[in-house]
Amino acid sequence: MPRLKTQVNRSSHLFLPLSVLAILIIINLIKGADYFKITIVNGAFYGNIPNILFGASELVILSIGMTLVTAASRGQDISIGESGAISSAIFVQYVLRSGNVTLGTILVGFLISCVAGMIIGAFNGTLVSFFNVQPMVATLILFLGGRSIAFIIDGKVSPILANEISNRIGTVIPGVPIHTPIILTAVFIAVVAVVLKTTNLRLYVEAVGINPNAARLNGINPKKVIFLTFLIMGICAAVAGFIAVNKAGRHDSVNLLKFIMMDAILAVALGGNSLAGGKFSITGSVIGAYTIEVLNRTLLRLEVNPEAIKVFKAVFIIVLMIIAAPEVRVFAKRVLDKVKRPSRTTPYARQVD
Amino acid sequence: MRSLSRTERKTRLSNSNLLFMIAGIIFILMYGFALISYPGSFMQFQTFFDLFNYNAALFIVTLGLCVVMIGGGIDISVGAVCGLVTMACAMLLQSGTGSVFEALLLALGIGLAFGIMHGFLIAYLDIQPFIITLAGMFLAQGLLTTLHKEPLNVTMREFVALRNYTIEIPWLGTVNRLGVFIPCEIKPGVIVVVVLVILYAILMKWSRFGRNVYAVGGNRQSARMLGINVKRTIFLSYVLCGLTAGISGFVFLMTTGAGNIGNGSLFEMKAIASNVMGGILLNGGVGNLLGAPIGTMTLLTINELIRAAGVQSNLQAIVSGLLLYLFIVLQSIVISLRGSGKFSFALPPWLKRT
């Protein structure tokens, strides 16, 4: 029985997000066959697919960080939207105060906001790793107070980021047909992939997530690893905040990345990762994040009543989780075996007897 | 014999009771500080009762969540369910077809339905509680906006009578400047809170279900070895939480008298914060149920204090976040100091006793 379970889990690691994505795309194609149609407007690609990639960019980046945090600390960071808001507030303030905006200013501002994100990550990480507080509780502090900090940094309601370079980062660079956030997301995913390939991060994170005590006995410091994942989460939040603020063109401390942690956690779960830590798959989370964006846009495309969108989303999640539940899978497998076997296995069984 | 009693006393003070004691001491210190710094308002008994009068729903939500948290789970849908219940009951009462009693039944029914859904999916299908209750939250919020978008004030006569009904305590009160004695007032919601606290405390302390919840929250595997029906225990804890969320929605409606989209928003976060302040850990298996109301009172006292201090509204959130930070760190230091004699590496509480 346990062997069966692990087998099922291993094969289903990317099966769930991909099948969901496929179902959603089929629904979209039924609604209208021009779903994949891409047009070129003002030298940039427009259409459903570019829109989805464009819209999900922050979510993808955040869900990568969330995957690492979940895998190592067996809990979720619920303050990611807030840390994104704070770090992007610092970015906006730096850019607004520097007067003449050049590419260098933006870059320095971005690096400063990354440092700010790391400080926030360090704050959460200290609580989780060294004070041994559950991640959700530790990040609850910033969840409650973070937006007020962002507002105080702003000093007023939504400062406007009106310059040419920000506008290009948020939309399109002339001459490049792909939206800049999509490129930034791709670059970020590539960097993460390289880091995971070349370093021991994946091994350490998984070891700590599966059993911190065993990891410690094997010479891995679980506290350091958990702390590190929160630092990475901070950087992810800063990058996501940077993209979001450039997309919006202004810094709205109340609504920027609001409640995105729910979607990010959902993306992690959709990607076939356990929310109780251990083995993780970044690919799954990324696909999960895009799936959520596709789901949101599908509901809009099907012209669902905007008030009822959340109901459909909830029903969708519940149905999905029921299908993916290990108990249901084992049950389905048993039923399938019963249907398949009688003709084949009974003679064998008799021979053995 | 003496040594036996000594060891017994040592094991008696479990982490639950230690954290509960810390929570109690913090609350007393907090309220004492409030009394000293703002004697004018906090000295009046009415201020104390108003904590309950206006936040009865939060107290109730916290109780339900506490049971789930002790069982090692989490339910983040409670706030949304509370909001949904207020709107549904308001619509029923306002439509003129239902009585107050039927509205109460509706509230219980909605809560129970959500509880059973969460409990079944989490306990029997073994799905992660965070995701399922997140879906429950979306479902409740979506249903709330589909039902009615604008605030809905209930004008039904019987309900307004219930809403305005207050219980006066004749022997407690203040004398105002004109020399007129004003007795303290409590709302019916407070009675509900007190009854539920007593009921739940008895349930968690002495009933088989309550002890099972502690065992399951502490270590699911060993609870199964002990012959506890783990799945049923988890199921029942979520059902109880949903039911409590339903009751809290009705009490919320009794306090404000209007159904609104914003009702009960962020209650889940406030309730988690209250529970943490009350010494109930998210890991499960640790916590005293009486810590839930104490934690809520601490949270509310802090908010009242900040309001009394007249701090800018943005600083309020930061200050309350900082205080939460201090409490969490304090709790963690006390727990780790306690365990430091045995382990250098901090383990979950249930491993510390081996």
C-alpha cells in the first residue's frame, strides 16, 4: 500500500498542473477557436498567450520563492505582498528623489529595493529559524503592519512613477516584440534554474524540509538553510514589487500585490508540492502560477458574473484538490486494477497457490 | 513518595500551561499599563465590557479556530464565513419571510455546511488544510458578493429589539458629572461568548473529543497507535470551527445590525494573532483553550491603548505588529530556555519529553 502511494505520487508530480492547464485551454478553445491568435500592435505581440505571460509575471516570481520557503520551513510566508510593497516603495522613493532618471538610477534603485527585500526576508527568517516561530505566525506581523510601513515610506497616496524607462520596463521596449515583464520573468527563472543546478541548495532545502533533525546530524545547519530561503523569498518579493510598480506606473501602497500570497500558495500546491515541506518542484510551481492566471482569464472570457468569479475559483480549486488527493488516487487505482485484472491475474494467483 | 509527587508536579506544568500563564501575565501587565497611563477611560468597567460588547464575534471566531489549531490544522475561512452569515441572515430578516429564530438556524446551517465540507475534505481525503480553507474563503466571499453587494441594514422590529437589548448590571457602573449613576451595560452577544468559552473549555479539558484533539495535534502517528480515530477527530474539529464561525456571524449581526461585504474581513488573521498571543501554537497539540479569549483581550487592549494614545492610524498597525513581534519572541525564548537543558536543537514540543 505505501509503495503504491509513492509510485502514484512520483508519476503525478507534473501531471496535475499540466492536465489542469490542458483542460483550461480546451475550455478556452471551445469558447472561441481564436484563442492562440497573436497579433502585432505597435511592434509588440498581443493576444491571449502574451497577456497571460504578462499578467502572471509577479505571481510566477513569488511562487518560486514560496516554493523554497514552503519546502524548507514547512510553512508559508503570508507577507510577500507586503514586502513587495515596502521594497517597491523604497525603489519609487529613490527614483523620484534622484531627479534625472537614467538606466543607472533604475538599476541602483532596483538593487536597493532588493536589499530592502532581503532585510525583510532576514526579519522573517530570523523569527522562523532562530526563534523557532511557525512561518505563518512570524510573517503575520508584517502582513498586519507592512502596508502601513509602505505608506509611511511613500509619504502620500500613490506617488506616480512617470518616466520613460519605467514605462518601458512596465510595457515594451521599442524594437523588442515581447513585453519586458515577460523577459524579466524568463531571466529570473533562468537564474533560479542555474542556481539550483550549480549549487547544493536543492539538496539542502529538501533535506531540511524532510527532517531538520536528520539534516542537522548530517552536517547541514537547518537554521541557516531556512534563513537562506527567507532571504531568497525577500529578493523574489522585491523583484515582483519592482515589476508590479513599473507595470502600474504608480505605487499604490494599499492595493499593490494585495492578497497575492493566497495565489502564490495555491500555485505551490497546484504544482504538486506538499505544503508540509520536503521535496519540491520549481517547474511545477511556475506552471501552477501560470495555470492560476489562465483560470482567472478563462473566467473573465467565459463572461462569468464578476461577483461570482470567486465562487467558480473556489469550486475549481476544491474539485482539483479532490482529484489530486492521494486517497482518491489510490482508490481510483484500485478500482482500475479491479477492472483490468480479473482476466490476467487470476490464473497467476492460482498457479502460485 | 515525595520524589514521585515532585516529578508529577514537574510534568504537570506542560508547555500549554506555561504559555497560558505567559499569556495571562502579559494581559494583566497590558491592562495594568493601560490603567496607569489612561486611568480616565480604562478605570471604568464599561471600557472593559465594551471590549466584549463590540468584539463578541471575534472572540467566538477565535474559540473555533483555537480547537482547529490545537488539532494541528488551520482554518482561514472563518472570517469570510462570518461575513457570509451576516449577509445571508440580514437578507432573510429583511425579506420579511423569516423570523429571528430561522435566521439563527440559517447561520448555524451555513457554518455547519462549511465545517462539514472542510472537515470531510481535510480529514478523509487528506488534502492540505490551508488550500481547502482558502477555497472555502473564496467560496464564502464569492457567495457574499453574489448575494448582495450593498450594505443591508436590518429594520425588522423584533431583530432591532434584540440588537438594542442590553443587560444592565445594577451594582457596577460609574457616576457621571451630574451625579447620575450609569450602570454598566452588556450585550446579549457577551452572554454567548461566556457560555461558549465555558462549553469549549469543558469540552477540550474533560471530554474524550478534547483529549483526542490534543493527542492528534501533538503527534498524529502516535495518536493512531493509541487507537484514536484520527480522521474523525480532525473532521469534528473542523465541523466545530465552522459551526462557531456561523454563530459568530449571527453575533456580529446582533452587534452591528447590518450585512456588509466588509463584515468579518481579516478576522482569520486577527484570530490567529489572538490565538498566538494566547499561547496556542500553530504546530498543534499545545495550548489552553482559555488562552484564546485571553489572547483576544490582549490584542483588543493593545488596539484600545494605541487608539487612546492618539497615534496616527498608519502607525497603529505598525505598533500592534511590533507588540505581536515582542510576544512571539518572548514566548519562543521562554520555550527554548525551558528546553535548553535537554536539547540544544529546538524540537517540536511533543519530542521534548523523550
